[in-house]
Amino acid sequence: MRDTPSSSRDWTLAELENAYQHGFDTALRGEPGRQSKYSNAVLAAGWEAGWEDGIALIWQRLAQRRSNEGTPLMTMQLKLPSDYNSRSRPSLAGNDYSQ
């Protein structure tokens, strides 16, 4: 199998599984999801999928623990000035997707 028709490097299912597991383990260790060590696009995507699944598992476990303890998850509330107009000012996050 090849990741793209122009790719000269083959990858195997075992390599893809290893990349996924490496990403998953990286997330469970609490390491940031920076770029993976893989230059092959398919293996890099496998690593990213594993990392995202690891983070999702951490959040799931945290939510379950908080639910069992009766403690709500932390939420962030943003207080805007009363004269704030989102249509005339740029989004606080940098991008305004509310069109």
C-alpha cells in the first residue's frame, strides 16, 4: 500500500498500528500533540488519530470521575463589557465563524 500515488515509501498495517499506538501512548503520558516523528502522511495521520483518541479517553475518565464525585468539570466563563458588539469588533478567539 502507498499513502499517495507519488510516494516512494510503502507502509504496512503493522506500521500504521504502531504509529497509532505511539500517538495514543503519547497522549496518555500527557505529552502535547505536536508533530509526530513520522514523515509518511498515512503514518503521521495514524499517530494523530491515536493521540486524539488518547486525549478523548482522558477526558472521558475525568468526566466519569467528576460525575462519581459530584464535582462539575471546570468551565471557563468569559465576561464581556456591556458595550461589546461582536459584529463591529474582531472575535476574541481570532476568527469569527458566526456568519
